[in-house]
Amino acid sequence: MESKGEIERLASGINSLLKKVGRPVKLMEVCGTHTVAIFRQGLRGLFPGISFLSGPGCPVCVTAKRDIDCSIMIAKQPDVTLMTFGDMMRVPGALGTLNGARAEGADVKVVYSPLDAVSAAEKERGKNRKIVFFATGFETTIPLVAAALELARGSGLDNFFIYSVHKLVPPALRALLSVRKVDLDGFILPGHVSAIIGASPYGFLAEDFHIPAVVTGFEAEEIMEGVLMLLEQITSRSARVEVAYKKVVKDAGNQKALFLMDKYFEPVDAEWRGIGTIPASGLKLKEEWKAMDAESFFDFKLAPHVSSGTSSDSGCSCGDILRGLKLPVDCRLFGSGCTPDHPLGACMVSTEGSCAAYYKYGAFIKRNGQ
Ligand code: SF4
């Protein structure tokens, strides 16, 4: 529960440190849930001296066109039901969307959990139908998918598969800092992802790039506490990884979840929409679990010209937005050609995508991002 007195104390601390910095401060919130929370709680308007930039932490936004196209190819295999989260249905690949594939006759269903896909496989046991879970998302979701694999194995199911396009946050941040063209003063690190991996995997932010970073939660008070801690680092010219969300995030993370992830998955180079291939930033099933890997099991090939490269979708600037180089309002299609009802790019599809969040909450936003 947020207390008015505490909010006022934090606001006063933030404003006084902003004065001390004496210039606009650029903070990147990595996670889409933070983007929405910052808008909803009116923190942009409250602190005009801070530019909040959205990072690459919306799983729908970063899923590559190739991965959407592969999911469509899998869904169109005979006797296959492809299951996935609702947001993935509208994400465009070069071959269209999963919604489009469903309209053409493919059996594509929305589920709330990978465990629902295991239940569906159980119902189809002994029949010819194969259930494929299109596994997207970051470290927050991956342990649940690993639990689904564990359950399917334990139940002796041979008709449950996953198509894994999971992504990992720390390698993406390293890649972003290695090539980015604009300066950042600090990172607001994701609370949910960090509850799984802990704070220690971000150590390189301070050690290699001298950038302050704070893991925090999603309530106004928690975000403001995180911002205050970042400003304290910025004004003292120090850089370390701190946790303002200690009730949920431990330095070493959730060991049970990490064990389960490691049991089933191994890192692989992965393509991020609009950003390109980032070394060891994805997860694929280990060789010993190949029998549950849809990409290995099903025989399909994408034409080489399909889904290649990092080119934009019809002028879509998602890639630059996810790297903090542009704001949604800098895209000429924002709000005109591209809206949540008619998204042209992935950042407008998910409610946690930065373009969708700017559209919903940011009608007042001017080009300086406030
Ligand atoms: S407004 Fe639409 S087209 Fe422009 S960057 Fe966002 S998602 Fe892409």
C-alpha cells in the first residue's frame, strides 16, 4: 500500500537530486511492465527532468519475424495444434500472423499457461494429434515452460512439443551497450525477470560499462525508490547494481527455477526483431530433449528470402525504439498508419509494447519524451 507521506518524501528526494545533476537524466526501463506502470502512475509528468526510455523487455516486441514464420509453418503441419499466448496471434512475420494462419484453417489456440498445452496433449494422448506450445518470453516465463516439459515427461506424453524462442535479458543489455549511439544514465531493471535470475547477472553493467542499475518493483513507491537510488549513484559518480525490491529479488535468484531452466535449456544465438542476432541471448532445448523440440521434429523449411535480416516492417522503427534510439512519437506511422487496432509493428501489438503504451497513455507526450 502506497503512503502519501512516503511518495512525497521520495518525490522531494528525486527532485533535489535532479537539481544537483543539473541536466536532463536518461533512464531506460528495460521491462514493458515498467513502461506501462510509469505511464499509469504519471511519473513522466511528475519528473519532467527524467527521460524514461523503453528497452528491449517486451517479449512480443522482440520476437523475430523468422520465429513468427516458423510458428506459422509448424501450425500448418498436418494434425498439429499450435498453442501460444494471446498477444502472439497478431504479431506480423513475413508470412502473415498466426491469426491469419488460423483463418486459413490452421489449428491455433490461445492459452494462458504452457501447462494448458500439456493438458491438451493429455486429452489427445493416443490419437494422432500433436500439441506444440510456441514458447516466447523472458526468464520470467521460462521456468514455467520447463515445468510443463517436466510434467509432460513425467506423464509419458509423446505428443507434446515446444517451439522455443525464449530470450534472455542480460545478453541483450550487453549488446545494446556495446553498439548503442546515445548515452544512458542508468537502468531500471526488471523486477519479475530478476526474481528468477537475481541481481548478480547484471554485474557487468557497472563493471564493464560504469552504468548505475537498480532492480525494482512496479508500484509507484517502488519505482520512485529505484529512481532515487539511481540518482544517488549518478550524483556520486558511482556505478553498481542495487536492489530496491528485496522482498522479491535475491542476489542469487530463485535456485529451483534456475535449476529447472538449466535442466532443459541451453543458450543459443538468437535473433531479436529490429536488433539482429545477439550471441547466447536465446534458449533452445538441450540435445537430450530433442524429441520434444518442434523445430527438429517437423520437416519444414523457410525460403531463404523470407524473414531474413533486421529490416523494418514497412517503415516501422521498433528496432530503434527497443534500443532507446527513438521514441514511438518519432515514428511517422505512430497513431496514423499504426494503431493498436491496426498494428504495423510488434511494439504496437502488445499492451506492454512501448508504442502501444505511448498510444494509450501518452496523447500529451511531446517529442522530448515527456
Ligand atoms: S508506431 Fe507502429 S510502425 Fe511505428 S515503430 Fe511503433 S509499431 Fe512500428
